[in-house]
Amino acid sequence: MKILPPSLLIALAAIPLLRAEPPLNETVPPPDKTAVYSPVPPVVVAPEGGVPSDAIVLFDGKNLDAWEPEKAGSPGWKLENGVMVVVPGAGDIRTKRAFGDIQLHIEFREPSPAHGNGQYRGNSGVFLMGLYELQIMDSYENPTYVNGQAGAMYKQYAPLVNPSRPPGVWQTYDVIFRAARFAATGVVISPARVTVFYNGVAVQADVALGGWTRNKGYPHYEPTPDKLPLSLQEHPQAPGSGPVAFRNIWVRELHLPPTP
């Protein structure tokens, strides 16, 4: 039998025991006093592999009507064989509709065969409220700085793991985003927060963002409206690379409390 050292025994003895029952002098309410019956959550139809009944479809392969180019005079991106593809030099695109707190589902495909290395290989991005970038790039056997690889909240949080699939294979982000809250004076009451599942694997777990995404310098906040458009990035690629493609994009507007 292993004998624990006296110092460890003293430390363990100082830890309070977990209570299975409340102390005798504590009044415990009956079960019906802790049961809540209203408000009743609304019913949402959620078909397997389909779109929830309360979702707003932003792209289903039929048209690009929900999107517009950010750059004046830009032709925007293309619809090819039921998918949306980035057009080099066309600039970013954004939703015509503005969003705040959301659940987002988006699928993307990296160009195959892969060309280039690092940040010039299949690079794009999802900008939540047009401000906070969830990085999209080909991170399959393609090293770069870790807070800039796929699944990263760009320049803020590296992904917990790298579940990237090979180029040419469809991949998925499922995101819960909570917008920052500001006081009337412009002071941040609570920062924006993000949870991300990448190909079904948690890569960001309720992280608090330090502010808007910055490539140079550090993130910081400025007061913003409660809702802003969602943006997708057109990023320079290595010569000879094909375009990043997107499909099956939808959001659900969430009605979260004012503060966490």
C-alpha cells in the first residue's frame, strides 16, 4: 500500500467535503417550487441534415440575392454549379441584412489542387458583424501562425485543435456569436463572445473577444450598432490557385439577455 506524505494528508484534510445533502438548518423547498413552466420555448422543426424552420437562408445554391459587394462598382462573386465562389479582385461581400446575436452555419471548400503556402493558400474569412474574423484557409498540412490558421479567431485565439479536411472536401463551421454590449457612453459592458464547431469539433469555446479584428496592431472596441451585416472575405491567393467556394449558409437570430 502506498503511504501518502504527511504534508499531502494535511492538505487533503483542509479541503471541504462535497455535500450530498444540505445542512440541517437549511430549508429545502419542495420540488414544485423549483419547477418553471413559462415562458414555453417556441417549437423549431429541425430536420436531420436540413435547415431549422426559424433559420434565415443566406445561400442555398439558387441565387446570390442575400449578398452585395462591399466595394463600389464591384461585380461581386459568382454562382457556379450551385455554389458561391470568390472572384479575385472583386473584394469582400456582405449580407444585405444586418445581424447581432446569431447561430451561423456555413460550409466552405478549399481549392484543389492546393497552391502556395501559409496565408496565401485558400485564404478567406467570415466576419461576424463585419468586424470579428473567423479565419478560413487551407490548414491541411499547411503550417502558419496558429492564431491565423483555420478555426482561429484571427489574431486573437488559435483553435483548440486542427480538424481541417484535405482541399477539395467540403467543411463546416457552426458558430454561436454574442455581440458586444455597450453603455450609452460607449464603454464596453460585455465583450463579444464566440463558440465555434469546425467539422463538428469544438475549436473555440465561449471565448471573449478583445475587440475588432486587426491585422496590424491589437484588437480594440469602438461603439457599434446592435446589428451589422455578415461579411465574407476575398483574400489574395497564390498564383494558379482556384477559388474558395461556399454553400449552405444560414443563420438563426438569437434573443440572448443583455449581459451574460
